[in-house]
Amino acid sequence: MKQVITRMPEALHALAKDEAARRGQSLNDFVIAAITAALGDDENPPFRARAAALGLLANPTGPRWTDEDEARYRAWLAEQPPGFADAVVEALLEERRTSPW
């Protein structure tokens, strides 16, 4: 048996603790069950395999990003005025600062 110490947001800890109690499990047993379910075993394949089997896994088949695409993108980017994406970056940073996760 090994011990794992992890950090998680307080809100996630509270949700996990409440769900464990609702199921009548210790938090430790709940976390072990969650990790086991995420990794899967012979009888319960991992999440992506289950999703694929149910037809729920997206499998995009569009064209790949090429060197030509990259060159066109870099040329377009060089034409943009300084700071053109600052509002987007600031919004993402604000979301990160205020997100409980």
C-alpha cells in the first residue's frame, strides 16, 4: 500500500467529501474508486474507450495543420496592430484569477 498526498481546490475537496458521505464511504475509499474508474480495468475500460464504444467520443477527421498554414498564420499575425489580442488575454487571466479550480 502506498500513500499519495495531493493538493486540490477547497471546493473540489468539499464536493468529494460530501459525495463520499452520501455514498457511505470514507473519502479515501471514494478517491480510490474514482481513480480506479478513471484508469479502468479489464471489466471497465477507461473513460475514452467507454465513450468511444457508446459513440460519444469525437473523432475529428479534418485536415491537419501544415507548414503552409503555419506560414500564413504567422504572416497574418505580423500584420496585426500591437496589442490586438490584449482584451482576450486579459479576460482569460481574469477568469483564471476568479475560478475556483
